[in-house]
Amino acid sequence: MSDLALRLAATIRHDGHGGVADDLDTENGFRQWLRDNTRGAEGDRAQVIELRRAVRSLFAYAVKPGEPSKADSDRLLDPRDALAHVNAAAGAVLRAPRLDWPEDGEPVVRFESTGGDELLATLARAAIEFLASDARTKLRACPAPRCVRYFVKQHPRQEWCKPSCGNRARVTRYYKRRHESV
């Protein structure tokens, strides 16, 4: 379930033309993403977008001292505000996990009882499970030119989220070397 948090964060992506695309930007895109990732759950698009902002803010916090994704590095929430937002969304179910993350410690999950919005709670719970797991230590922001994704490093030599990003980085390096020597 924690890969759902990565899929939510990946709804902001490189558009293939040097810009950034937002899969949740339109109601149709939002509904399609819900069908593809949550078995068609219903929810409020604006609330999911705000939750995504909090999740991406926590991802940026988790990859420190590395750089955050270039897509939203100027719009990140303060980590404490992002934690509060994710925890509040997770609290929208009868039994909700809460993520506590002391500044000098490891994240810890605990459970509280409450009630409410199942979609937000499911997405927030996925983020909490991911950020409290060992996978968090392998989380990276892709350094490839124009890429804005976060990914989990699968092996020690992996540098990019996907092969096309690695290829784009190599082409960019080649182009710079070629044009600097001319």
C-alpha cells in the first residue's frame, strides 16, 4: 500500500516538452487516476491535491541533505505543517495511524480512533506507512534534467527514476561537453 504514496507524488511529472504536468489538474484526470490507483474510490480533488502537496513536502524533507524535486521546491510546506496535514487526513477513518517524527529521531507510527473520509485517509495512511518504513531511507528526487519525480533507489548504482531519465542526463552531459569544447 505504501507505493500508493509514491504514485500520488508522481501525479506531478515531466510532461515531455520541458515543462511539468499535473495528472490531477482536471476533474477527468483526477477521476482516471482514482480508477487506476484506488479502485475507483470517490473523493474531493482539491483535498487530494492539498494532501499530495503535504506528501511531497515530507518527501523533500526525507531526501535531505539531497535536493528536493525541482517541480515544487518553492511551494513546499514546512515539515511540521505537512505532518499535521497528513496526520489529520489519516484521522479521517475510525482507526487511523499517526506519524510522529521528532527532529532528532526516527518516525514512529501509532494509532488513534476517529471517523470520516476514506479516500484521504487511505492516501495519508499510505504516506505514513512509506515514511515510517525503511524505504524512506532509499527515497531520492530524480536528478535528471527536467525530471520532477521521487523514486525509491532499488540498487546501489541506480541514479535516476527510470532509464529514460538516465539517457536524458547522458545526452545533456554529452551536449554540454561537445559545445564547451567548440
